[in-house]
Amino acid sequence: MSKEKANLKEVGDVAKNIWLAGLGAYGRAFDEAQERYEQASKETPRLFTELVEKGKNLESQARATIDDVAAKGKGTATSLEERINKMRANLGFGGVSADDFERLEKKVDALTKKVNAMGAPKKAPAKRSASKTSAA
């Protein structure tokens, strides 16, 4: 065999070995993936059951927390309402209703408009023309 043919054969062998190594890597990865898939398929029911139980526990904890927060919120709202009523009574507004406040607000608005109108600058009297002033 000539040197060129020997080199060509060697290059061909290297290329073939690279190709075979790639196929071997693919085969190995496929086998490992297949094993993991089979293992996961066997564990899926157990894993699913564990996740359902964990979810139930978390749900009950969340509901308990929500109920606690809601109860505290109601107590806070009640005490806030009591404080407002106490403050109204101390200021002499014990029997004042929301309608009373609305009527007062309308009166204050009307008075504000009148005061603003009183403070508005009045039109200055028109200046007399020069011919009228000299005649007088």
C-alpha cells in the first residue's frame, strides 16, 4: 500500500471511530434516560400521594392563618369604630349622623362661595375721556 492510501485509510478509521463514539454516547444517554423514566414511572404514584398529603397540610395551615387574620381584623375594625364614636362624644358630636355632617358640609361650601365672591375684585369705574374732563 502506498503512503497516501495508508494515510487515507487512517483518516477514514479515525472518522469512523468518531462516528461510532458519537453513536455510543447517544446509546448510553438513551439507556440512562430510559432507566430514569422507568424509575420515575414506578415512583410516580408514591410521589403523587406524598404531594397530595403535603398540599392538604399546607391548605389547613393557610386556612387557620387566614381565619386568625380575619378574626383580628374584625376586632380591630370594632375597636376603631368605638374609638371614633368616643372621640365624637368627647367633642360634642355624640348624636351627629352622617346626614348631619353632609348638611353641614353643604352649608360650609355655600358660605365659602359667598365669602369668595365678596373678596373678588370689583370692576374699576370706566375712565372719562380727556374731552369730557376738560369740559367740566
